Amino acid sequence: MNSDVLKNEDITEKIIAFNLRQSYRANMTERELYDCTRGCWRISLENAQQCAYAFSVYESTIKEVYKIEKWLLAEELKRETVPSEQDESGRYGFEGKIAEKEIRDKYLGKSLENICKKGQYSFKYLPVYDKNYDKVIEETQKIEKEVELLNIDEESKKAIVNIRVNQGKFRDLLLKRYNNKCCLCAIKNQKFLIASHIKPWAKSEPKEKADINNGFLMCPNHDRLFDKGYITFDDDGTIIISNKLEKNDRVFLNVDSKMRIEQLTEGNKEYLEFHRKEVFNS
């Protein structure tokens, strides 16, 4: 594979990538590129504050790498080379500086074509590779062998898999990715958080069972609804609710059409395509 094309495992810092589809020019000054990259964005402040670095991206290529120092409301940015937006409400931008040499040399000029689909995002939180992924693969293989040896019905096998998955590294990685809370609601008590496979375990290939992109971290209500196909998600993270879920049940199960998952990876989207077609009860 081309060494200039980054793979998921190459991303070892928390990074937000900004796609300068319309604002980038080949002859931009250093200041102009910085101002275009840093704001202003309609973004979740809570999620953005977890990122240490920002990529300036054009046509999948990283044009600059910035170390983020702080986030500001759009009206406080004072970008010298970019006119103020007509509507800056609900928008944010960052103050920072060009990243240290080690980080800049690692990413500058590299391509994100294998991580982000070209032109299909304004900004994207890049998934951080975790060495514990190798342990997830080992655990997955052990679970497979254990279940194969059991002379029990499929529903019982599924229950055992769920228990083992939620005791292992797969869940730990999802806890890190979603900051110890349900990816759909505000529940943070780890006792109630469940590692849900997007493409069901029984229908997944071995690599898919261990793939962190094939997982969501959910509270019991949302995990059950997702598993049974009463909810799914569009490629922008917006919830899709089955017509078979009655209005009264939606209220008591905390399901709302305005809900969405903020940080979908390209891998999530591929598994969600399967979930929408094969699991969701439309």
C-alpha cells in the first residue's frame, strides 16, 4: 500500500479533520489557511474539546496540522483573513498553532482517502487506533471456540456471546470512543452501558466481530431497540424509527426523531447499511 495513504492504525492522536472543499486555494498564505481551518463550524463543543489536533484537508490530502489550544464562540474568533459569517450562532472555532515537528512530519501531505470519503464531510473526528485491538481479536476467537462447543439453542448462544463481549476489550474500546456514555443519550453509569454489534455477531465474519467500527455503546433501552430492529441510523447519524414502534413506547423508551449519533466513522456507515437492509423493521 502507498505509504502516503494513512490507515486507521496510523491515527494515534485525537484529531478532528476539517474538509476545505470550497475555501481552499493553492496560493493561500499560512494565515489564510489557518483562518479557514479553524472556523467557524457548527460543531459539538463537548466532542471538539476532546481533540488535541486539527487537520486542514483538501481533496483527501492533509495540507496542515494544528495543535488546538482552545475553542471559542464564532464571534470571538477574530479571523483576520476571513469575513464574519452572516449567522454565527451555534458555531465555534479554535485557537492554536502549527503542530510540533514530530506530529506534523507524521501526517503532513498524507492522504485520508482510506479513512474519509472524499468530499462527503465538512469535519470528521478520526478514530484513534488502540493496541488493545489485538486483544479484541484474541478474545473474539476464544468466544467463537467456546460457543461452537456448546450444545445449546441459538438464543442461549447469543446470550453467552453478549455476556463475554461485555466483559472484554471490545467494550473497553467502545467506552473510550464514546467517553463512557451511551452514544445516543446521556446515560453515563457504566453498569448500564452495553457493547452492541451493528452487524449481528451471528452474521459477521471473524474480522467483523472484532472490528470496533462494528460497535455502538448503548444504554439497555437503546441496545434492545437497535438489536431488534426498531431503530437504526442514517449515514449522518440521524435516528430512523420503525413504524412498528408505537408512540407510547417511544416516549417510555426514550426514543425521539431528533436523536442522532455524533461521531460516525466510515466503518460504522458500512455496517449500518447492512443493519438498515437486514435488521431494521421498517
